[in-house]
Amino acid sequence: MAKRPQLTGRAAILAVVVCAIAMSLAYPVREYISGRRSITELEAEKARVEAERQALLARDRQADDPNWIKKTAKERLHYCGPGEKCFVVMEPDQGTEKTVVKQPVAVPPWYETLWESVEAADKGTGRRAVTGKESVGQ
């Protein structure tokens, strides 16, 4: 009895056809998945833009309300209507900052430097003022 080969010609052709079909479908499937992902992202962006649009429309409708305008003017601009007495109470802690900001050393104006050098020359101290501070001369 003759031993049959493991891989027949029909099986080899079938394997080649299956591989060809798989390779020919790989690119369209990848493009389909990419398109679906793009559609999902665009739908999410559309929902976000629509929510922002609705918020802006609500804000626009609110701006047409005269009572809202008066309330906003009083809160933000400290507006007082005719016949009203308005007071602004400042809390002591509200106006102070707790962080220390270092100020750069200020250079005095040119005329102060000039005047200091004139005074130093008049006194005969042998010192001259160049940057607002006295430095030892020659």
C-alpha cells in the first residue's frame, strides 16, 4: 500500500486561495474599522459642539432678561440704581496676598544719580555716585 502524501495538490491550492482571500480582505477591513472609529470620534465632537451651542444659546437668552442684566451689573460692576444706597465692605483678609513677591532692585532715575555725583564732588569726599550707591573712587 502506497503512503499518501500529507499535502495534496488540492489542499495546497485551497491553502493558497484562502491566503489570497485573507490578504485581499485585510486592507478593506482595516479601512472599515478606521472609518468606524472616525465616525465615532466625529459623533462625540458633534455632541460636544451641540452642548456648547445650547449653553451659548441659553446664555444669550439670559442676556435678554432685564432682571439678569441689573443683577449682573450690581454684582460685577457694583452698580447702584437711582435712589439706592450701596456699600462695598472689604474684608481684611481678602485684599492681602500671602505669597511674597520679590521686587527687582530699582535703578534710580538719571537726575538722582547726577545730583548725587554733584553733591559728592562738592563735599570733596572723593566718592562718585554711578548707580545710586556710592562707590570708592580713585
